[in-house]
Amino acid sequence: MSFPWAKQYQPQHPFMQWMDEKLPLPRLVYNAIGGGYEVPRNLNYFWNFGVLAGAALMVQIITGIVLAMHYSANVGVAFNSVEHIMRDVNSGWFIRYAHMNGASMFFIVVYLHIFRGLYYGSYKAPREMVWLLGVTIFLLMMATAFMGYVLPWGQMSFWGAQVITGFFSAIPLVGEPLRQWLLGGFVPDNAALNRFFSLHYLLPFVILGVIILHVWALHIPGSSNPTGVAVKSEQDTVPFHPYYTAKDAFGLGVFLLVFSSLIFFSPNLLGHPDNYIPANPLSTPAHIVPEWYFLPFYAILKAFTFNFLWIDAKLWGVIAMFASIALLFFLPWLDTSPVRSASYRPLYRIFFWVLVADVLLLGVCGMMPAEQPWVLLSQLGAIYYFAHFLIIMPIVSRIEKPLPMPASITEAVLGKGGNASVPSSAVPATA
């Protein structure tokens, strides 16, 4: 979105003028993340996580390309090739740990990005397409991460692939053929490892393409803000550069400090020790769990322990697991409240924090064995998860009385009468 007061790109150097005429890439960058893109002046640090997610993806792509140069997608040597990377390749241990923990950091910032969107109503009109593309990115991330987890060919890799793909067999008629088609056989073997490696290498570039669409869709309506109030005047915005490039740079520095601490001091904190044991189809681990970022959905999968109607419990679990993610696509139409931000929705804000606690509970249940009381807690957590979006959110949207909202973004920042008190030096110059 280009507000009328947004500064236009004006190259001064003859070479940049020639470049702007022949291939206006600098103009594109300037209008996307530079002074030509005006953003609300009241964005807080929760708006940093989109940039951090992009940085995490770049780390994954770069480290992944290097790892692919040394990895061998063959069940006979896959585990040993990973050990070769760790022991013999120059800085291989660092690259592998950066890639392994980079996936966790990617999911951390994306989860925070999603919950920020839920809290501040970033999925509401006119940003429905931004949200839909974001959920698509999340699905692609999950597929990429699952296939990447299989590649080291450790015990948890093999049995995770065996268990997760086994749930496809619960689908009537086409389930078992579908599972065999995915694996290239009856059990995870060379065919599965080869295709998982190929797709794991390809999908990050697909994710990058969808992210470009995601950012493009964002720039059409412009960024949301913590108040949910639309931009009304020039005083409500500031240029993205230098104000938010500096803010994002600070956030990126903090992100890299946490990331580096994880790599150098506790690289296996978020991993599973069984994956340092070579895969053995004849020895089942005592407790099979996916990576931590799948645990809430894994808990929903395990919550169904009895048949209902004519559908098997296993199939109910598969349906519920996929439905828990597919539900997010319909969120812009489930929440009909005209107020975006939970800061002005006291009742919604209570249920939002209950949802956060519920997702954390599901995560704990997902890593626990399928026994009481964890099964019961998983069932209760799954019930609330679906009830929150399908029942509570539509009802709250109708009955809630929102708090008084500021007339403008500037008023929210400076208080009433703030428009008149803004010095001229604080107002961005017009083109």
C-alpha cells in the first residue's frame, strides 16, 4: 500500500538512475522495506517476529544447502553420513547444530507470530489473504520439518516416520495405498528416505515463494497495529526505514544471541537422545514422540481412544489433527467482532489466554505416554481447542462490549489532543 504521503524513490547517482530505468530493483526494495513504505507509528516488538521468521528461513536454506553436499540419502549410510558431517567436515558440527536448532527457532518465532495475530486480530478484513497465506506457510513448514526429522535415520526418525505415516492407513479405502505411495513401499526404507530428502530440499524454496506472496499481500492493505485502528493521516505513520529497520535489527540481534547460546551451550536441548542410535526396525523405542513443535497436534491425534458412530478412533484422531490446523483457515469468518485488537476486548482477552494455556497443556500431553491422566487431559484440551474457535469465538464476538477505542493511532500514542501537539520535526516529510 502506498499512502499519498509516502516518499518516492529518487536515485541521485547516475548508475542508480540507469539501474532504476533498466531494472528497478532498488525501487522495489525501497517501496517494500525502505522509506517508501509507511507503517503505523505504534508497532511494538511483537511485529518483529515476521522478520525473524524470514531470517530463520534464510539460516535453514543456507545451512541446508551445505549439509546436502555431504549427506547421503541411503539407509545404509545415512546415519554414518550425519556422523561424518559432525566429526570430519570442517565446522560440520556447527552447521548441523545450526540447522537442527534453526528449525526449532523458526517454529518458536512463527508460533509467536501466529499468537500475535490472534491477539491483535491481524486475520480480520482487509488482511484475510495475509492470514491465509500465513497458515499455508505453517503447513509447508510442518511438512518440511517432518521430512527433515526422518533424514538422520536414527531410532526416533525411523519410528516417527513409521507411526505418523501409519495414521494414513486409517483412511477408508485409499488409506493403505496412500501410505504405500508416500513411503514407496510397506515400511520406511530407501524409497521413503530418497523422496523425503528430495522434498525436504525443495519445500524451503516453495516456502520462500509463498512468503513473498505473504509480504506482497501485506503491503496492499498495509501493516496492522496494536490498536487495530486504521491509518487516518500522515501523523499516524512513519517510514519503515530507518525507524523499523533499526527496531528489527535490534530484535534480530537478540534472536541471534538466543540462537547462538542454544547452539554452543545446549545444542541437543530440543532434540531426542534416541535419534543418536541408528535406526533399527526390529527394536521399538519405549516411547515414540515427534519433535516438540508437533506435540500439541500429536496430543489431539492421541486423544481419541474409542470408536464413535461408524468411524474408527484412529481415523477420528487423524481427522481431528488435520482439522485443528485447517480450522485456522476459517478464522477471519469465525470472529465477527468489528474490533480487531484484544486490548479493547476484555472478554476475548480472557479466552485468548485460556487458549494459550490449553495449547501448552496439549504440548505437555503430547510428549507423555498414552496413559492416564494424560489421555483425559488430552481429550479435555482437544475439546476446548475446537470449542474456542467454533463456539466461544463466535459467541464472544456477538455478546462482548468492547472498551472505548482511540480515534486515531496518534491519539493512542500521545493521548487526546495529541494531533495538535506533534512537532513538525516529528512528522515525516512528504515527497
